[in-house]
Amino acid sequence: MNKFFGINNAHIKNINRGLVLQCIACNDGLSRVDISKRIGLTKMAVTNIVNELINDGFVVEKDIVHTAFVGRNPVILDIAENAPFIIGLYISRTKVSVVVTDLRLRLQYQNNIIFRHETSETLTKKIYELVDGAINNQKNKNPKSIPLGIGVSAIGPLDANTGKILNPTNFFGIQNLNVVGFLQDRYGLPVFLENDMDAAALAEKLFGVGRPYANFLYLGITSGIGSGIITNGKLYRGTSGFVGEIGHMSVSFDGIPCDCGNRGCLEMYINLPIILQQLRDVTGKCDIIPKDFESLSKIDGCNAVFEDTVNKLSAALVNATNMLDPECIIIGHEGVYLPNKYINYLQEHIGARILSSGYKTLAVLKSSFGEHAPLFGSACCVLQKLFEGYVFDAYKKGDTNV
């Protein structure tokens, strides 16, 4: 049986509020007229929404733009100084990091705690310590501002619907960690969880180099290889949320067995630990880090390591491009430390081998946020929900433990 779902007027109003707020937060120098043209609402409707956002403390009138034309000069809108702030958490295999941003994703505070040997209990305690510190710091700086929500980006696999980090490999044996549940219980705030690759893709779409593109692939090179997919301007999640696992795309059907049960998976041949070990073998140095990639690329043996890396990576990205037809590919996580000549090399190789070669130009770009894309992406988990109209009611209710 087909099911039909209605949208009540209150939610439609919140959706429109989110659209207007997104225009102001993600762009500079917009007036009410500019917003009306961008999102297709009447000038009166935009004016009413903006007035509500001003009354609720989200938006302020900033400047009047003087023009030579007859009529009223437009007033520029901006995010209010006392607007609510966003808390973001990034849970990787090596540390947990916290960030506080405003509604424009501008950094207000950042901190992290390195993991040692963790249990669910010690990890939870570290998360509380970071969030408590972030909230206290922000209150000391601006007592009038309050948190809007908490976004969490984390290594997978996870279940964003239930808010659980399921069973990541090499993660101290921690399983089924209900991070959304315990954060909501402690702070009484909306909490949203995304895979770190998906969160990074959101950051690029809302505030980064992905803004001009409706369809792109974010590819993160870290301890594994993963991706986030933006299609028609939205994050693509698939049926179960296990989408974008490009690291488990086979590049050799009879290759090295992978823990996932497949053979020849991409990340069995290239990932950050493998690249670093190959460079250490070439140079004899044990203290190589990703920030050394630029200087190392000038050494013949290291250059061969990087070329082999991008050759294997291009094989998988050709397959992904033929399936998804993205407008661009964004390289992120520690992959941003690959020197530009290899990014250009990657773009040329993919462009020459895809089915649409000769008919389209596929850009390969570096992340706007460097290796911190998943951290800023965690804040975008909240901002995306806000821009979709889902956080306003919780904010107005103000029922938090903060």
C-alpha cells in the first residue's frame, strides 16, 4: 500500500525560515530582495521571516547599501553576535575533538583529547569533558549566547538513525556506543550523528569549495579510504547508510583479502598508514608525517610512492565517476597534504579515462578545511538540520540542561 505523508503549516514555515537563514549564513551581503530572488518567496514573505529571525536573535540588520537608483536603499542582513552557537564533535580512531562555531561556521573554540586505551566509559567521560569545556568557554566569552545543538561526526560503521557508533575496526573493541542518547540525556540539546566522510561533504557543500556544485564526491584519505556523496545538492545516504565506502571498491578481483570479506579493496593498497610506511622505507626516517609530503615529493623514491598512490586511486575514482557522474571530486582528510602536482595528475588521469572524456571537465580539488573537514563537518550536522527547518522548535522551547 502506498503511504502519503502531509506537511503541516508549522513545518512549512520552519522550512522557509531555514532557507532564509541559510541564505544569510552561507553568503555575504544579501538583502531581503536578494533572498527573495534566490529562493522564490515573495518579498513580503521574506520580510516577515527576517523579522521573526531578528526577534529570535538569529539575525541583525547590518548595513544600508546606497545606490544611485530611485527607491529605498537595501539593508544588508547578517548573523547576530549573540546568535546561538554550534558544538561539533569528531570521533576518530586516535582522538576526540570538539569545535564551537557560529552559524557561519566561523571558529570560536577548539580542543581535543588523545586516546590511549579506551572503554565505552572512558570515551564517554572524555566527550563530556570536552563538551563541558566548550560550553563553559563560550558562556564566559558571551553569556547571552546559548548552544543550538551538538553535531557528531565519527568513524563508521554507524547508524545515524539510532545514533549509535556500531563496530569500527581498531577502535578498542568499543561497539554500539549510543553517543546521541547519552549526549541528549546530559545536555538536553538536539544531537545529530553522521559518518565523518558525510559530515565533511556537508561542510564542503554549505561553506567550502563544493558550494558551486550540485553533484560532487568528497574523498577522504586517512587510516582508511571513504567518501561522502552530494547529489542534487543533498547528502546521499542510501538505504541503510552504508554508502560511499569507496575504500572497499575492488581494484584487483584476485588481490589481497580484506577484512570486509572482499579481495583487492582499494584501502588494502593505499591508505595513510601504508603511504607513510612506504615513505619511511624509502627514506629510512621513522618520524614522517603528512605535512612532510611536499618536501618528500622531491625525492625520486618518494615520488614513485606518490605516483603509485594516485594511479591506484584514479582507478577507483574512474569507476565512481562513471557510476555517479559528479561535477567534481574533493580530496580531504589527510589527503589534502598530497602535493598539488599529484592532484593535477589525478585530475588528468581520471579525465582521460572516464566515459564522458572529451565531453566534460571533471575538477579535482582540495578540501577548504584541510584535514579538519570532518571536525567542521560535525558542526554542519546541526546547521544542515537547522537550514532544513528541524531545530527551530527545540530552540524556542529552550528545554536544555545547559
